Amino acid sequence: MSDDMVDCHCHIDQFPNPSAVAREAERRQIHTVAVTNLPSHYQLGCPHLKDFKYVHLALGMHPLAVKNRFSEIGLFQSLASGADFIGEVGLDFSPEGKASKTKQIECFRMVLTCVRDRQRFVTVHSRGAASEVLDFLDEFCVSPVIFHWFTDADAILRRAIEQGHFFSVNHAMTQSKSGRNIISQIPPERLLTETDGPHVRVGRSVARPVDVTTLNATLATILKLDAAKVDDFTTNNFKRILSTVRKNGIQ
Ligand SMILES: [Zn+2]
């Protein structure tokens, strides 16, 4: 039923059967950004996804992976020039990430150095650190990026909007008051959808790219629009970003 929808942030490689999830997204024509947590994971996924039209593998260096795998930054640096999709990258200063704050900053600066040369699709993690993420994006002139699962204060959200960034929202956000508050403040021309599968559940199952269908229906209720309209503008936003990536890309 669904056609031409968008899942901007899904950890396909963390499902028990990644190929089946990728094939299903491809078959249903869901534009999916398959994020990775480490460049070695990206390297492993590349041969599997090279012929996919809708599923795009992203080169990642997750902030919480930096603590033990900072050594992979060299691999990130060597793969970055060929990657149009970047993520998951960013900073995490929540209790879970606090101890590795200094290392994360060092790593994120190196990541931004690698991706500042041209426009890419960059999906960013910013838990407890959105203000710092914005500062670094500014310093390195990397814009626009896509803030995945934004959870920070309204004032910081407004700053991110003013700076031209995009936001991908997921099913978990629609289930909380604070999430719905964030969703309602995002201008439609900056809104994108994501599942963050398998980390987010829809009902009793883990979210797969096909679940953007239900997500869009829920968003339509929150935004008081009809679901077809939500499909339209999220897909248009995705294609608009993609066209700038392709234009500047080294095809
Ligand atoms: Zn994620």
C-alpha cells in the first residue's frame, strides 16, 4: 500500500535478518537510510546494499561507540570521501555518554572535518548535547544536517530550525507529551520520518521501515493534516536534500 515514504534513520544491520528488512523496504519503495554505528560495519554492509535503489547505507561513528572503538576513526576518514550518507554520528552527554565526553568531542570534530567538503545526507545523534552539536556544526560549516530523535529544550530546537536543519521524528516521540511538543514546533518543510528500528517498537513489534505508514498516520493526527499530505512533504523534503547531495557529489 505504501509507496514513496521515508525512513531517515534505521539500524538495519541490527535486525536478526538485515537482508529481509532491506529487501522489504526496497520492494515497498521506502527511501531508507540504513545507519551504522562503526565504519567497519559500513564496510561489511556495502556489498550487500550496492544494488539497492531505495536503501542507502550510511557511514557511521556512533558517539557511544567512541569509548571503545575510537581507533576506527582512521577507517572513517578513508571511507568518507566516497560516502553520500553519513550517520549515525554526533554527541551523547546523557549519563550513559558523559564519561567519554572529551573523546566524543575529539572524534566528532574529526568526523566534521571529513564531511565539510561537500553536501551530504548527515543524520545526527544529539542526546543531552544538542547545543554543543549546533556549535560544532556552525564552526565546521556543516549544514543542513538531520537531527534524529531531537529531545532537547525548545530554545535549542528553535536555534536548530533557524540554522536551517532538518528533523526526523519517530513513533516513540509521538507517544510522549514532550515528543509531540517537539513535533508540533517543526516547520513542515523541515520534517522527516524515521523508525530508528530496532530500537523503537510499534505496538509489540520492533519498528521496520514499512512502519512509517502508521507513523505518518499518527503524525497526521498530531499535525491536523491528512496522511497523504504528510507522505508528500516528508518525501519532498527527503528528495530536496538528496538533490543537493547528488548535485555536489563526486559521481
Ligand atoms: Zn540510531
